[in-house]
Amino acid sequence: MQALWGMGCRYCQSYYRAFPAETLAASQRWDEAIERIDDCLRLTDELEERLYSSELHLKKARYLQASGAGNAAVQASLLQAAQVARDSGKHRTETEALVALQALALAGPDVAGRLKELAALRPEMSVRTPVHAHIT
């Protein structure tokens, strides 16, 4: 990744730089994994490339939850993931974030309504979409 960066290649750097976070999370090194995701989110702002930012927010929420962080922090990341996904038309990521909010009993009626809208848009993603494991 550094070699690509050195050559001026900036495309999808936030995506590729997130891979080590998955390795850290698999070793239950939550703080380091979250820090890596935060670095990737800063990079999306710096590069103005938000292709992968909704997924980064979703990963952060999963890592926060697995680390035992408070519901407020998890909820904030899930809401951000859902909003960014909605803005960019990523229905599957939005659905995953909203389903995770419901699973935490942090969702209001607007979440249930939006999930129904998403299911109507994409029938293959019913409101029963399973929540992925905390660690991808």
C-alpha cells in the first residue's frame, strides 16, 4: 500500500488500509482495529473518496460493540453507516446498519419503516436480513 501511495495511487486506499483492522479485530485487539478504521475514515475525507465509507462506519460499529463500548457510540456509528449508505444508494449496507440498530433495541419506528421501504426496493433483502457477525 505504501508503494502505491508513493507512486501517487490514491484510489481505494481507505478500502485497502482497512484490511489490517480485520486482522486486529480477529485477534480481539479492538482499540487498534477501531483506530485503524478511524484512520481510514479520515483518509476518505482527505481524499474526498467515500466509496467505502459506509462500510467503514459499519465495521467501526461492530468493533465498538465487540469491545464493550457503550450503546451510544455503537448507535452513532450505525446511524452514520446507514445515512452514508442511503446517500450513496448502498441498500445492502443501509439494511445491515438498520437491522443492527433494531437488534440493539435502539431503533425507532422510522427505522422499521425504512427497512420496509428497502425490502420493497430490493425484495431479496427482506426485513429478516440476518445481522453479520461482529467481526468480518
